[in-house]
Amino acid sequence: MKIGLFGFIDTFDRFESSVGTAARQGFDSYWIPQTFGLDTLTAIAVFGRAIPGIRLATAVVPTYPRHPMVLAQQALTTNALVGGRLVLGVGPSHKPVVEASWGISFDRPIRHLREYLEALVAAVTTQKPRYQGETITARGDLAIPDAPPPPIMVAALGPQLLRLTGRVADGTITWMVGPNTLREMTVPVINEAAADAGRPAPEVVAGVPVCVTGDVAGTRDRAQRSFSIYGKMPSYRAMLDREGYGGPGDVAILGDRDSVGEQILRYRDLGVTTFAASEFGSQDEREATRDLLVTLTGGEG
């Protein structure tokens, strides 16, 4: 199991510093959410060229506001610039965002994502998509020289999206998904779908809040407050309910150094291929957490 980082980056200086440090410390990958701040693909293209070795991933780019050919063009350009180290994570976002912020119908999101992925895969792999669906048309010739197609990851939480992802994409990036759900649903469903489609075993990335702390109860309360927005999003709420969690803070891995290390390594036994740690807590707690994570990577410290 590889060890990566899952981090919100809100300034150019922080992007360069955070990702550069992670690369020097030996982390496999950096998974960067696309919210309403910096455009993640643009930041990766600008700063990633000077940061060697580490995979640079979007986690994730919402599909609804970007046509698949437009996203393919941007992703191919970015991947060429960073030497083939881009991982393109995509997802449908959430109904409150899609409809209230963008004024786009969230009707039949599974159909939308199926057509979107089919068009996107064609665009990044051939640069000559010829796709016609019910809601998406993608026809044209892209021309991005020396651009390898990036692996495409999907924020697939429920079984329908996991089966779709296994059939057409390269893996899934999860958030707010607990270990029982990963073991009982996420990993077996996506692996079976990939095998049935004759595809390689998919990557399964688990994004999980992590904190090395001496105050587990207090830190759990802080996590409940810090990550409270995820308990209000229907797709994340469904994952929390499936796990039997009261709130988002219950997903977090907390405890002393040895306990946290043991909890992280258990994800390997669940079938997770990359553990993406989202560090949080006080400065001292973050430093202790990073020290542990570097040890798990075998990096320099």
C-alpha cells in the first residue's frame, strides 16, 4: 500500500511548499480537492514541472461544469507538462452545488457520469473522440503532442458508480468512507466490475483524516466540527450511515503514534492500494502526524 497526502491548498505559495515538501519526504502522491479556490489542474501544470517524483492528483474535478473534451484537453496539456505524473480524478459533485451554484440539473447522475466517462476516456486515450450519448456529444480532434493519457479516477461511493468505474476507469478515490464499507462494498464491487470487463485491478484510494494526538476525545470533537459540512452532503451522509457513524469525525484515525500507525496499515488488508492522509489538528499534532507518515513511506523525515 502506498502512502499519499490528501490536502486542501488555497494559495500558490502553499501549493509549491506543501507539494514540494511531500515529494522530498517520499510520499507517493498528493490528492488535491477542486473546490471554489485555485483551479487544481492549472496549479499542477504551473508548479508540478519543478516538483519531481510525486504523482499529482485532482480529487476531484466536478464533471457537470466542464465538457469532457475541454477537461481532456486541459488534462492532457497538464500531463505533458508534468511528465506523465497527473492522475485525473473526477466526480459528479453534489446536487446542492450543481443545481444551486451552477444552475444545472442533477437529474439522473448515474447516466450523466456514464456518458461523461465514456466520452472523457475516448478523448484522453485517442484525442479523437466520436461519442454521442443522450446528454453528451463529444466529437472532434484534439492535438496535444507528447501527452500521455492520465489515469482516470472517479469519486465513486455507491455500488452503481463503483460498477461503472470498474468497467471504464482506472480506480476510485474515496472520502468519508469507513473501513467496513471499504471491505464489504467498495473494494469487492469495483474489483469484480473491472475483472468482468477484462480490465486491470483498479486503484483504490482512501482519503482519511488523520491526527496523532494525546487527546482522542477532544480531537474527535474537533473533527466533528471541522468536517461537519460532509455530514450534510447526501452522498457522504449515506457512507457515514452505512458505517454506523454519527458524524464525519468518526471516520478520523486518532491516537498515539503506534495506534495511528497500526490503524493506517490495516487499510492495506482491506484492499486499499493508496492511503491518502488528510492531516489536521494543532501544529504540534500535525508535525507528529507527518513524522509518522514519513516513517510509513520510508522517506527522509
